[in-house]
Amino acid sequence: MNTALQNLNEELEDFVTELQVERFLTKYYKPERLNACEGRLQRLTQDRLNDIKTHGYAIISCHDSVTGRAMKLFSNGKSRPCTNKLL
């Protein structure tokens, strides 16, 4: 396998999938907001994927989060609550 293809495969292994983003949203987004209108989950999933591609992470605000804290999803698929210092 050539080096460029190997590097691409390694990068893709560390990149969050659409299904992971959808699961993140389903787990942490307030259901009454997530299900407020048809197609919202799909739209939010695509929006968050774009955020991850652009910035390396996506956020659910504290207003929309079931935890009451802003939640952050990283490009490697890991999530954690946001802190004031590391938003």
C-alpha cells in the first residue's frame, strides 16, 4: 500500500462517522427539541458533521443539552462536557 493511501486510511479511522454524530445527538440533545419538527435530527447531524470537518469538534449548547451543560464531540468520536476554559 502506498504511503499516501495508508495515511488517508489512518486519518479516516480517527474521524467520526455520521452514525456516531447521530448517536451523540440522540444521547445528549433534549428530545423535545430534537423531535420538534420532522427532519431535524438529519439536519443537525449534517450541521455537526460540517462543524467537525471545519473546526475539529461540534457542540450541543447547555440550553439544548439534557445534562444542562454544553457537550462537545471531537473528530475522533469522543465526547465530553465543555468547560468555561476549553469551549
